[in-house]
Amino acid sequence: MKLVLTPDLFLGKDVVIEGFSFLVLIAFFILCYNYYKLNKKKNLLYLGIGFLLIAIAQLATIMTKLVLYYDTTFTREVGMMIVTYKVVNSVDIFYQMGFFFHRILTLIGFYVIYKLVLKKKWTGDSYLVAYLIVLISWASLYDNNAYYFLFHLTTIPILLLIIKNYILIYTKGHNQNTGVLVISFSLLAIGQFIFILSKFSENLFVLANVIELSSYLMLLILIIRIIKCKK
């Protein structure tokens, strides 16, 4: 038996949003990598790597949900939950490992962006955070429903630290592209908070996904702005 928090009316649409997010994140990584090759600024490379890890995390979720939604022998809807029965053991592996990789790669990706964009050195606390990220992600293999909330609770403070860093950068140069990043990360943080509250209303789950989509739309706007300036 598998439990996935997804409203009935939103089945499949969340996969579309995550697919769009994956494409935007990959495009942002390519952009950062190309600029890194031109000027050799490692902070751009680290920023790109952080977004690449989050992109791979989105891909892991997409693959997992495709198995849960469409590759089943019997599916029964129960409220906000999708309960899926499958005889084949490989589906269990897809389910458990898919969400594990989504959570660990997302957390690591955001932490890389926080830690390395401002050229912060890796210290003992970095390894402690890395250990906690692995622990939280691994624990979700045994209780996906409970650790769903812990994952979002962990993501929020990391995003707030990223937002603080980029606000400091913005106040120094008032670069509009940096401002777009601040807005994008702020929307992501708001979305994470609403995901926590979505236990009480399926409409909140839909709202959280829409806000997350908006954050990646801001990233897409940033990519277009940078490409236009380059021309």
C-alpha cells in the first residue's frame, strides 16, 4: 500500500507542473554553466549545480508519480489520498527511492545554493547539515506521510537563508536579475509553507503547486532577460 498526498482533481496536473519546472531548472543550469565557461566565476557554477540537483529531484518525482498514477493493477481513491496496490516489487522500489531522491537532492541543491553562492567555506556545521539532510530523507523511506511535513519544514529555513543572502546582494548593486531571484525564492518558500497546511484542505495543495509554478515562471523570465541582454 502506498499513500501519496494528491487531490483527485489535481491528478496528472502536478506532473505537468513538475515537468515544466524540470525544463526551466535544466535551462537555468545550462545558462549558468555557459557563463561559467566564459568568465570562470565559480559562484555561477555552484548556482547552476544547485539548480541541476533540484532539477534531478523533480525528475525523480515525475518518474515516481507516473508509476503510481498510470502503472497500476488496481487503484482506489480515498479522500486526498491515492492508495495503490501492486504485486510487482519493482514498483515499491520506484516509490520509495523516487521520493527519497527527490527530498535529498532538493535539500542538498538548496543548501549548495545557500552555502556556495557567496563563497562560504565548508566547515564542520556543513557536514552536520549534510548528515541531517541524509537522515531526514532516509527516514522518509519508512514513513512517507509523516516525513512529508518534516521535509517542507526543513526546506523553509534553507530558503529563508538563501533569500537573505540575495537581498544583501541586491541592496549592494540593485541588480534587477538578482531581484527576480529574490522573488522566485520567496515564492518557493511561501509554497513550502502552504504545502504543510495542505493536509487540511486539498485546495491549499493546489494553491501550493500554483505558487511553486509561479516561482519557476519567474526563473524562466530571468533566463529570457539574460539571453536578451547577451544578444
